[in-house]
Amino acid sequence: MGLKVFLFLSLNLLQEVKSSMVSLSNNGYEGVVIAINPSVPEDERLIQSIKEMVTQASTYLFEATKRRFYFRNVSILVPMTWKSKSEYLTPKRESYDKAEVIVADPYLKYGNNPYTLKYGQCGDRGQYIHFTPNFLLTDNLRMYEPRGRVFVHEWAHLWWGVFDEYNRDRPFYMSEKNTIEATRCSTHVSGRIMVMECQGSSCKSRKCWRDSKTGLYEPKCTFIPNKAQAARDSIMFMQSLDSVNEFCTEKTHNREAPNLQNKMCNYRSTWDVIKKSADFQNSSPMIGTEALPRPAFSLLKFKQRIVCLVLDKSGSMKFGNPISRLTRMNQAAELFLIQIIEKGSLVGLVTFDSTATIRNLLARMTSEKSYLEISANLPRQVGNGTSICNGLRSGFQAITSSNQRTSGSEIILLTDGEDDQISSCFEEVKSSGAVIHTIALGPSAARELETLSDMTGGLRFYANHDVNGLMDAFSGISSRSGSISQQAVQLESKALNIKGKELIYGTVLVDSTIGNDTFFVITWTIQKPEIILQDPKGKKYTTSDFRENTIKATNICLFVCFQTGTWTYSLFNKAGKSQLLTVTVTTRARSPTTPPVIVTAHMSQNTAQYTKPMIVYARVSQGFLPVLGANVTATIEAEDGHQVTLELWDNRAGADTLKNDGVYSRYFAEYHGNGRYSLKVRVKARKTATKVNLKQPNKALYVPGYVENDEIIWNPPEPEYPDNTDTSVAGRVNTGGSFTVSGTHPGGDDTPPGFPPSKVTDLEAQFEGDHLHLTWTAPGNVIDKGKVHRYVIRMSKHSLDIEEDFNKATLVNTHFLIPKEAGSRENFKFKPENIENGAKLYIGIQAFNEANLRSEVSNIAEAIKSIPGLGTKIPTPSLTIFLFVATLFRF
């Protein structure tokens, strides 16, 4: 049976929830991975600096957590581009894409700020910590050092899900005592508030003026800490101070500070969040006087990629509509062999039913011939029974028989069958050191399948009714080495049900960062369609330019290299009746030095209870920088084929933590029964320009200087970068893997429990004359979908009234406030009664849905009316009425 797949290698070159293997054992963290990016030149000083940083951090962490945690062993993963050495070991399941810490140059050379990529909720773990080589190798970075303390600050972000206690956008705030305070924790940290002015190489300091429009200090004003301090906290504010060796506790926490820790964690201290973590709950402080063990380090060198396909050919694979599962599997496997797997990788093939057969030992993917040798052995007929363990054992044998180790190798396991014996080989899988990526095809695939992925750090996918689901899954299993230029980028994944004799059109944009090895893949179910493909310059290619089941070997680089722009395709269904056609387009980066725009997607967790909502996350980035202004949509499909499509937001509303950080998110609660669900995300450019944000939103605090011996010692000014730069974004498609849902009603009632509106997180307040103007983003009737029924707004002269006893605060008349659709911008004005000049108000808001379920109380906004003259630049109050506006959480 010939595969009905057409592959067109575009003549423009003719040639991605993160799991962690870290564990806590007897107070020591084991399995921490620090991975060096392949683009970093070999430099032995990096390894020594990493060791010194971790050793210093271990002692500081032990002290900061009151003798509870330290780093026991750490693996340093160096890239394949570095020379081999006898001390370099072979990785097991360690990889760049799963590392807790990455070492890489910043994209576009914008700064050496350490940061943690974190965009979850309070207490959620982050994705990774990013250090630059310059940060690790330069000893005069006084604005960050010591490095070990910086590592502990970032580790708290990554591992315990706490947030910064400073605020770059609002470094000062007006306290309830009507004094201006630096945004910090604790308030015991002392210092001066100054401005540095420079003319050429000459600089001088002066005191700050208070701004007449805000009532706070002028924008250039800076808090300069005293180098000698009595304060012991907090590490999440300024760990560089010698005296600071604790996290803010309930006793020292600054609840008034307008920082992310207060906003995201409901005014809880960082130590309180850490104490609620599983690590803390399951451990006790170490006792005794023995010296703390120094961390043990393992040096690992990334190896060539080894992948064995283990594919199901049991009897149930013959079923499927409109095409069999076997055919869909073979189509997807061919795509993987042609385009997804990196050149030079070793690939083998095993097929299984009740028994397993090694079809191909490992072969190096260097040419069309090597691809054909494997694709020729893809199964054409089905067998009987399903033994997943036999398939895995044969996969391991295919690797070892090729004189390679299973440790660090990858197995791609695809099956649609049930197998109650799968757990019998779990121990073999663990001891193999291999990474198992699982693809569940159809609703009957073994329920224990995902356990294999979870225990080995592999990816998990589910495909059923979406005919492109398998191709999407295979497209998501790309290189784990950190080399973006090696990874395939999916531009399109579309299924089209076309009537007989119908003609359809489509376009695919190839932007300037991609275009190397671009494939247009067309599949059909009844009859080969007539295909016309037009390049950006107008030249047309027809069906004769496509070759069935194989790639076009001719390499005409001159034609390819500059063919960016819009490609147009048309498909004509020559059959007399409807048939399903699919279009899949993949490509690679055009240059190893210019990373493409990519999207990675995942759910907030791999398993969910029916009674709790989940969050969809999609990060759009170029290099390490966020991409703003994109149109991002997520499609979630349940086992029965029911689909939900959500537009994801990067506007700080609903589930979104930070505005303009390139992370687009949305709540998901429209469950449709128990079982597996799949996630697919699409990215498109909006009509307005899509931009790269050149300022990393979560970077470490750049300390401007210190007061030493009553003298201000300034650090070099922080480099100023432009806010954004334009970027071109073609379409992007990414599969976010699969997740499972349980707990639905056994009677088949799929109506989820009532969910209240989401919390308003961006409330802002501003006096305009005698009226107070409020703005916020509308939540939904059900979390962040639909329209709320009504709002309740309350105000007080004391923030604790809003925070702790909202119902006793003064109620605002909202009779004429008509709620808008979720995601819309709400505006409301009212005139507070009996508010004298200089009075400060705190405002909060709750949303109610039609079932009278209420949201949490919003962030607390504050506004001060009519502050009189406050400094040399402010005219006398008799001439002008001044208005002070502030928002407690303006990030």
C-alpha cells in the first residue's frame, strides 16, 4: 500500500509543562542541571566560575533557609561543539531544554542581567534561570555580585515561585503615613534617595525633587542603599547587601510595597510562600555541627542525537475515518524522518504488535538514501495484539546492537492499543536512562502510557480526531541540544474538507529569519489533488514538481536563499466527491546567528481535576526576548473530538501575570468528559506591527551604587536600551502536548461546576477634579469568558479595610455601570463624598456572575487628591490645585 503523501521541498533552499529531574534528599538538592548553549565558545573559566557560584550559593541557601536546604550535586552540560575530554561523561536524561539553569549570550547583546523565566502563579515553578557568560566571567559587576547570592535569589523564583520585592517601574510609593518610601522589603533597609547627573565624564549627585504631577519623586530618582546595614532581609529585594541573609517573614514583610510579590501572592511574605512548598513541608532543619558538604559536580558533554521509532502495528491500527491510523502514522513518521530529525542524527525503527521486530538498526541521517532505508520499512500491514514492553525492549536492543548506549537516547513510542502489562517494564525503562516520548493515538491507548514520559522526562502527545494531530506531535519532538538552527519550525498545520471539483487557496508567509529546508506536505484521502504553488516572485510550481513519498534531491541554493515573502498555494479536488486534504509546512532557521520567532506552549499542569480550571500558556519569543502584539489562539480537543478555541492574552488580565512579557495565557475550564486532551497553538501577526521587547521583564535588580563611609559610590549607569524593535512573524504552529482530566460526573453530565469571575488584577485609580476615574480589564462570567453580571466597588482611607474586611468598606454606587465582555477595558467615574484635599483613598473591586458567584477582591488601587506644593518645582497651592495619582500595582 503506497502512502498518499506528497512532499514539496521549497526551492527556496532545496537542501517548544516543563518537567524537572531535580529531587530533594536529606536536605540536599540533587540532579540540578546547568547547561551551556551551543553558541557559547569553549572557555574552561566558565566551568570554574559555575562551580564557585554554586558552592557559594549552597552555603548561602543553607543559611537563608535556616539549615534546611543546600545543593548536593550539580551537573554541568557542555555542548557538542566543545572538545572532548576524559572527565566529560555521557548525559543520561540531562538536556539543555530541561536544564534548571542555562548559560547563553543575550540575543542582540542587550545586557547581562540575570533573570528567571517565570510566568506562573504564586508558588508555581519557573522555566529556567538565564546567566550570560559575561556575568559569570566578569569580576567587576558590583551591581549584581556576589554571584552565589544572585543564584539563590533566582533559585527562589525558579523553585518556590516567589516574586521580586522591588519594582523597576514604580521604585517609590506613598505610604499610609503620607511618607514616600522606596519599594522594598523590609523597610529596615536604609539608604539615601538621590539623582546622579552627568555632563560628559563629569557626574555629581543631588537630592531628589518631588514631582508636581505624581507627588512622588522625579523619574530619575534612585534609592541608594547603605553598604553597612543592620537589616537581615530580604533576599528577594537586595541580596547583595552583606547583612542580608534571610527572606522577608510575616513579621518583616512590607504589605504596602507595590511589588509583584504582594500582587501575585496576596500580600504574603516570601518566606510564607516558601514554607508552603512541598520541599519545606517534607523536610526538617539539619541538626549537628558538621560542616556542610561541598556540592559535587559532574561534567557532561552533549552527544549526537539517537532516536528509535517504536511504532504500533496492532490490528486496531487498520481502523480510522477517513484514513486508517496506520496510514496517518506512516505519514507523520515520514515527515519526522525528512524534516524534523536533525541531519547527522542516528535513527532506528521497531514495529510491534504482540511481538516486536527491529526493522532498522541505527542509521545516520545524512542523505535521501538514509531516509529511504527507514521509510521503506514502515509497516504496511497490521498484526494482532499489543505488547508495549516488547516494543520498548526491542527499541533498546536496536540501540545497543548499533554499539550505542540507551542512556541519553530517545524512544518515540506510538500506540493506539490497550496493554495491561505495560507496568511490568517500568523498572527496565528507568534503568535504561532513555527518554521516552509517548504518542497516544485514539481513545483506547493504554492509560499508563504517560507514566513512561513522566518518569523519563519525555514529551507526551495525544492525537485522535484531528487528522493532523500525529504530524503535529512528531513535529514537536525536535532537538534537545539548545541549537535553534537545528530545530524545525512549523508554519502551518491545516485540514481541509473539500467538495468534489472544488478549488481552494491558501498562503504561507516565510519571514526573513526562516526558510532553510522548507517543506510543503500535502496529504489526501481519495485522489491526488492538482497542486499549484507560487513563490513570492510569481513563479509557479505544479503537481509535477512534487514527488510522492520522497524528497527532491536537487540542491539549487541560489534560488532558495532569498525567497522570503508570501507563498500561495491552490488545491483542486479532482475527485467527484468530497475528500480530506491536509497542508503541513515546516522550515528551519535561515541563519545560525539570527534566531527565528518561535512559540512554545503548555498547560499549567499535566493532570487536572474537573472541579479546577487550568491555564494555557504560550510563549512567543525571538532568542531570549519576548515578542509582543501577536495574535495567539489555542485549540484544545477532548477525546470525543469536542474542540474549544481560546484567544490568549498578554495584557495582565485573567491568568496573565505580566503585560508585554511575550507570554500569552488564558484560563481553561470547558471540560468535556474524562480522558486525554490535546493542545495546539497558532501564532499570527496582527495588522499592527509585531515587536520584540528589548527589555527583559523579569531581570535582576541593577544596584545603582552604595553609600559607603557617608559617601555615595556609584556603579556604572545601567545601559539604556530601546523599548522595542519591529520583527516579522509568519504563522507559527506548536503542539503543547497532552493532558488528562478526571472527576467528571459518572452519569455523563459534562456541565462543569460553577466557576466565579477571575480576579481583576490591573485596577487603576486617578482623580480628575472632584471625580475618581477607575479603569480595569473586564473579567468574565465564567473566569475570563463571557460577561459578568455586576461589579461591587468599595473604598476606604485604610488599605487593610479593603484587604482584610472588604464588605465593611464604603460601598460605591455602581447602578449605571454596565459590564463589558471579558478582556474589554472598563471605565467608571464617580464623585466621592466629603473627600478633602490631601486625602488618600484605597479602592477595590469584586465581580459577580449570574449565579452570584464572586471573584476575589482585586488589587488595591490608591489615589490622593489635591496634594499642596511639595518641593521647589511646585507652585504655591493658592495658584494651582494639584492632583496626585497612584496605583498600588502598576507594573
